[in-house]
Amino acid sequence: MEQMMEQMPIVVHALNIGFIQTLKLFFITLIGAFPLGLVIAFGSMSKFKPLSYFTKLIVWIIRGTPLMIQLLIIYYFPGLVLHRPIWGSGESGRFLAAAVSFILNYACYFSEIYRGGIQGVPIGQEEAGLVLGMTKSQIFFKITLLQMIKRIVPPMSNEIITLVKDTSLARIIALQEIIWAGQAFMKGSYGISGAIWPLFFTAVYYLIFNGVLTVLLSRLESRLNYFR
């Protein structure tokens, strides 16, 4: 116990650095996946069949394969198969590849949530808007979008919470996120080796962050209750 207390400042410092990397990946994924998911949703609902079929095929592939495999393919395929490493070297290259992988993956999941939310709005409201002389864009932003947001908040919240934990998969391409930082103390890091407790301690970071997100998302959902 005494040794653990002596090591605690070193471990916390390393985990904080790893957690910052985790947070960066989390927020960049959301910033990219939210709008891209909406674009994909429109593509899958398009009346232009080739575009609709192609978009649905991409979504099926991304949702049907593990995120870990997608990370490996996106990071290693350009260099090993095409002999054109596009991500660069070092931590920045691994982070960029991980961000692209996560954005593509979560955009496809978000697109299905968007699609369900849009199609869940009664068609009669769109028809009423057309009768009132509104354009399709006005109907979407003033009628459909607001009701869609209310419908998608619960499933979107689940995906966001899942994203927090999925960021740990980035260590498969050696991105030094918080799990990587905790695991490093088993192999030797900052002069500490054979210590497994820092890896278990990472769970505290995830629990606190998920707790904060849960409270914020619950408040958002309660604020949207006026759509009922």
C-alpha cells in the first residue's frame, strides 16, 4: 500500500496525459460524425436509387464489421498494400487515422438514428407545411428537425456513452490513450513495472466522464419534453 501511494502521483500524471488524448478523440469524433451522419442519412433516403443503394451498402459494411478491424485497415492498408503511407509517422499520424476511423464508424450509426427520427415525424406535418406555402428546406428546419432532435436524443445518448468506452480500441494502432497509459505500467513506464492497479484505476476516469455525460444528456432530454 505504501509503495502504491508513492507511485500514485506518477501514475495519475501519466493517466491524465492519456485521458486528454481520449477526450480529444471523443470530441473530434462527435464534431465530425454528427454532420457526416446527417449527410449519410439523406443519401440513404435519396430518391436517386444508385445513391441510396451505395449509401446503404457503405452503412451495412461499417455497421457489420468490428471497429477494431476498421482501425487496422484504415491505418495499415495505405502503407502496407498501396505503399503510400498517408497518415505520417508518430503519435499525430496514429491519432489522425484513429479519428477518421471513428468518425466514419459513428457517422454510419448516427445516420440510422437520424433516418429513424426523420421518418418518425408524421408525413401530414410536411403536407401541412406545403399547403401553407413553405419550401422543403423550411419544413425540414422549422418542423422536422426540431421534432427529430427530440426523438433521437435517447438513442444518440447511448451511442455517445458507448463512444467514450470505444476510444480504448485506438490502442490497437498504438495510440497512447488512457488504457495504453495504464497498461504501460505493467511493462515498465516512468520507472514502474509489474503494476496492474493503474490499468484498473483507468475505470475511475471512464465512470466520472460517463457520469457527467449522463447528467448533461438527461438535462437535454428533459428540456426537449415540450415537444410531447
